[in-house]
Amino acid sequence: MDTRRVRSAVISVLGIGGFFLLWHLIAVSGLVDRVMLPSPAEVFWSALAIARTGELQDHIRASIFRMALGYAAGSSLGILMGVLLGRSTFLESLVGPILQMARAIPPLALVPLIIFWFGVNEGAKISLIGWATFFPVWINTLLGVKGVNPLFIRAGQSLGARRATLLLKVVIPAALAPIFSGMRVALSMSFTVLVAAELAGALAGLGYLIQMSALSFRVDTIFVGIVVLAILGFIADTLFMQLLYRLFPWYRSEQTGK
């Protein structure tokens, strides 16, 4: 690991540590009621108590399962539609305006409709997460495909490459950077929508934990759900970027400009 990465990691650790220190100081200062804002230590002990019963692990597994399926479905469909519309002016004119209007609909506005359609089963929750993750991937894929240098395409055509070969060997590789950016945004959005999705009749999950804690006025347990969601989101983003750097070394250079 080079010096630059070590320095960046140290700064990140200091930033996170500073945040929790500030949280602790505010909580113990008396400026805010301790019932409304428990300290990080109180949240930690609450999390440990829930984890000892296995309940916290069950909630985490349920949330990761829904998020992973919704993210995979939404991202896959987003890439497919982005490529199709990016390579077809007719399809973009036909379907593009509809998708642009749908993109403006907040996922929360769809909760009642999705419950009517799918009930309160897992399909409703996964569909809502898939909806939210579809649009960032779709729009970035569309822009990436449309932004491919025409010289690359003409060079492939001059070498006798067929349409499918051009798509797989030229267009998609050239559009990978914006596609990855869209997938990263969609990953964070999947965690954002996860809580709303789990309010739709879930019996397990971090959103369910937060909801039940609110009904019983357990603010410390609410913070447990929030902090665990934040940690899972950070881990997912870090693993996603490390996987990209490992599979596509050029992507790190493009992101850092070095």
C-alpha cells in the first residue's frame, strides 16, 4: 500500500473518530435530552444486547437479502435499457420521455401502489428497491453509450466488426466508467429506499427494527438501526469500489486522475 493510500485511510479514520467524539460531547453536554440523543456508548451497548439474542443479525440478513436482489434487478434492467436506448434513436424517442417522467416519481410515493399490486410480501419490497436503483444506472448507461467516440465505432466497422461485436467490444467497454458511476449511486440509493420498503409490512429488517423502536419510544434502538445501516452502506460502497479497482485497474487512475 503506497503512502498516499495510507494517508487517505488515516484521514478517514480520524474523520469518523471525530464525528463520534462530537456526538458523544453533545450527548453528555446536557444541551440535548439524553433520551432524545443517546451517546455512542449507549447505542453500542444497546446494539450488543440485541446482537446477543441474535435479533440484530436476523434484521441485517433480511435487509441485505432485499437490498441485494432489488439492486441486482434494478441495475441489470438499467444497463439493458440504457444500452438499447443509447444505440437506438427510435427507442430513445419512444420510451425515453416516459422513463424521464417516471424518474421524477419519488419511490415513497409508490409504496401504497406497490402494496396494492404485490401485497406485503418480499416482491413489494424488492420491487421498490429495484425501482429506485434502476434510474441512476439507466441514465448513466444511456449517456455513456451515447458519448462513445464515433471514431471508435467507425474504426471497428472498417475492420468488419458486426453490430453485436461493436456493442460488446467497443461501445460497452467505452461506456464502463459512467455505468460504474451510476451503479455506485444506485448502491447508496438502495440503502436509502430499503427502510421505506421495509415499512411496507416487513416482519424483519433494519427498517422494521427502526419502526418498532419508534413505536416503543426506544431512541437508542432507533440509533442502532441507523448506525448499522450507515456501516453497511459504507462497507458495501468500499467493497464495490475495491472490486472495480481489482477487475478494472484503469478505473482507479481515471477516478484519481493519476
